Amino acid sequence: MIRALEARGLVRIDLAERLRDPFADSPATPPPTALTPDQAAALSAIEQLGPGESALLFGVTGSGKTLVYLEAVRRMLDTGRGAIVLVPEIGLTPQTVSRFRGAFGDQVAVLHSALSDGERADAWRMLRRGSAGWRSAPARPSSRRWRISE
């Protein structure tokens, strides 16, 4: 029936990609606008790291580590680089995605073991195109990247 309508010029059939996003309906939490002096010092230390070097950002829950991660990623993106953020526990993924989407919108791609094969393939496709990023990307393949582990 649809093909008959198309043949008569009454409809046009187009293919359109529809990406699945398991976090599309999740609220995004905008980050605070300013770093505390301690957060600024931690960020400065992170920015001084050389290739292959690492650092541990230590603090109790609620101490502001995530804002340091967000700002480090923002600065990486501002220089044209990408970042991959590793979350140590799948249970922390929703709140972490909420915070990163609050800062970067739908540029955040999420990969974890509870995604369906289709959701995972969609996230990889977005990363490969550079249209997500964890659209200049907190997480996309990059020749110069940082790894920030929470």
C-alpha cells in the first residue's frame, strides 16, 4: 500500500538513522559555575601531567571531584582533543551521565555492559563519526587523549 502511494507521488519514502539512547529521558544536572581553590589546584596539577603520567584525585563523596573531571574534560575539548571518562561501577553510571550531560549535552557517548547490542553499536557509531563525545567529544577516539578515572 505504501509503495502504491509512493508510485502515485503522494508520499516519499526516505531512510533515516535513529540512534538509541538509553539515557535520553534522564535529567541532566548542570555543574556549579566556579571551582573552589582546592579544585583549581587539583585541576592545575592534572594539567601539568605529561604523556603517560597519571594522578589520583582523592576525596570523600561529595567533595567536588566530579567538577574537577568536568572542567578537565572541558579544557581538553577546548584544545581540540578528546577524553574518555571511566566510571568504576555501573551503578554510578546514571548520576555520572547526568552530570556530564549537564555540562556537555548530548555530546556524551556511554558504553557499558548493560547496554543492548544495538545501543552499544549506536554509541560506537557516534564515536567513530565524531558526532558524540563524551559532537566534539568528551569521549571519542583521539590521538591525544587523557584518561580520567573516577
